[in-house]
Amino acid sequence: MISQEIEFFAPKLLSEALALLQRHAGSARPLSGGMTLVPMMTLGIAQPEVIVSLNHIPELDYVVETPEVIRIGAMTRHRTLETNTLIRRQFPLLADAASHIGDVQVRHRGTIGGSLAHSDPAADYPPIMLAAGARMKIASAAGERWVAAREYFKGLMQTDLRPGELLTEIEVPKLAGKFGCGYQRLHRIEGNFPIVNAAAVIEKGFRSVRLALGGVGETAILVEVEKHLKNGLSEAALQSVSDAAYAAAKDAPSDLNGDSDYRRAMARVYAQRAIKLAAAALPAN
Amino acid sequence: MKVPIEVVVNRKPHHVEVDTRTVVADMLRDQLRLTGTHVGCGTGSCGACTVMLNGRTVKSCCILAPDVDGQEIMTIEGLADDPHHLHPLQEAFVVNHGFQCGYCTPGMVLSALQLLNENPHPEETEIRRGIAGNLCRCTGYQFIIKSIKAAAETMAPKK
């Protein structure tokens, strides 16, 4: 059993949750799927005194489209993103990434908002958020604000979220028809976190290119490669992408899955693979 | 802190006083005495604690008991309608030697049920992905996969 005494709240409305998080700012943790937080509590690594469960707030669980964007509620489960027809059609990168997270049981319960709030440096979503140019909606009892993905990830498991605030929505642009996308991850065992992952989003005619890497630093990072691909794919362009990825991965950590040099070498490989995949997925004409 | 919850387990409503620090797996085992749900790692890796929550498999060691207030759970004890007969999946595991020590079996069977509910004719790779969240340290998985294939044959509507 978890040793820390917990005061538990299960609000049914977002407004109630935000009021609770404000009242208990500092001692409260919002609980979404709990796939990381609950084991951390069991192990005594996290010891929140107040839990505000978001699992009973239907208004945070949705996938909807507007003419330009897809809006994803923070409590949308990974399994929903993996199987949702709108996501699969308009943002297949995200469906693909979601399908690699943990296992079926974890994907049934874990949420995109929980994952992005936890912000593991090798998680599947962050490079995709960066490459796609996503925006995060952050709410508190005082109001709402929007943060671009590139401003959101701050450090090792650190985000722009402040005490009393909640990530409530992820907004991603519709990419189908105008962009080619690719996502690649290096892992040894089904369901494990990637050791290195890479996401690429290329606009038709190589008008814009965004490449992001995960697992090679304290947060996922964007790698500047657009200038190398002005004239499309070539051996020389891919070599430049590889060199840029290697340079950007200079702070890659060492652990039992691989040392820093290995991760930097894999950053080269996975950056090129993601770019090649995205280029191959570019819509014709 | 103790809170009262209402939870439907195996189609029966239960009123339970739970400590807010309790996870669902411990509530099922210690308070409802449904010991078919096993706890292996306690941290979401092994899948021995798999149950169905509102019809979808989850790891019950990673969900706080107060969070299932008003929800519906099915454990391995609720799989067969009649206590004197096995569900076709259980039958297939017995016939095909789909377990040795049996510790992972309740979770394996429920993961297999989830898979076959969504995909009545799975390929072997789909079976392997379907049980990726369940560790077995005895069988090497071959007989488990054989059991699930056999269950698919008997359970699925004929093609």
C-alpha cells in the first residue's frame, strides 16, 4: 500500500478540478491515467498529499476537428488516439506513436495529457508535438493560456505548467494532403520507452521541414535541417541531416540502454530514417 | 482517509469502504476476497493484475480504488457465466497447456478476451502484441499463443 496519506477528490467538472488545484496548489497532483504517477506513489518516489482525479471529467475527453486543426482533450486515452479514424486520417503520426506506448492495458488507461505533463525525455509524443507545431492549452482557476510546443518542454520532466495549472487540450494542425510525416523509434523490447526517437514533418515541395529528436537530452529537441533539404532529398542532404542530428544530440545521456555516444550515433540514423519516411509520404503533386 | 465507493464487480453491485491509498488490485483481493486477480510487480509491468474496467483491460495495481467509484469491473472470477463450466478461453488454456504455475494466467486470459472481442481472427503477430502487457516466466509463450488460437477457433463466428 502507498504509505503517504492521501486526500482524494474526483470532480466531475473541469471548473471544480481547477478550483481544487488552486486551493491545494503545492500539495495536490492531478491524476490522469496514473500509469506513471500511481507506480511512483507505490514506490514512494512521489508522495502527493492531495490527488485530484481527472478521470470523471467527460469534458476533457474528446477528439474534434475544425477546418484547420484537430483538438484533443487532455484526458484522451492512448488507445483512442491509436484507433480514432479522424486521427488516423489527419495525423497518422500521432496514431502510430500512440500504438507504441506500453501495452494494450496501459494504452486503455494512459492519456496524452498525462504523458505530456509528465514529460519523460524519451516519451513518444514530445518529438511529434515539436515537429507538428502543436500548441498546448493550459488552464487554471485564473483563466486560460496557450503555449507552443517549442516553449512547453523546459527540462528533465519539467514543463511550462505551474502549480495550480492543468494541461487541458492539445491542438495540432491538420497535415493530410499538404505534408508528409514520419516517426521512428529505437527500442529493444515491445512496450519500452524509446532509446532514441525522431519525428519529421515535411511540407510539399520541401517548402518547410521540421525534425525533432527525443531521448538525446533533457527534453525532446527540434533540429534545424530545413536549409539542407531546400532541393529535396539527396545523399549530400541526408549526410547534412545526419551531421545536424549528431551535433544537436551533444547532451545525450548515458544509461543501461546505451551510452551517450551510442545515442548520438543513433540520432544520426533515426533522423535520416524519419526524414526519408516523411519524404516518401509526401502527397503526390 | 477512508471513502465509501459503489462499484459493480462481476455484475454484482458492491458498497466498499476503501482507504484512499488502496489500489484496485488490493481492494479486489483483500476486501472482496476475489483472489483470482494476482499482483506480480505492483508497478504496471507484468500484467498479472489485469482486469476489465468498463469493458477494457487495465492494470488494476495502477489505479486507485477510490477512482473506480461508479464503475464496472470484471475479474477472472466473472468470466464464466456459470461457476461449474469454464469459459471457452479457460477451456482452451487447459486443453493446450497454456500455463504452468498459473500466476500470469488470469491476466493472460483477460488480455486474450480483449483481443478476441476486437479481433476474432487474429494473426500470430496480433496475438503476440495483444498479450505484450502480460509476462509469463514459465511457458515461453508458445502454448499460450496456441491456446488463444484454439479459443479463437471455438469462439469466433464462422467465416
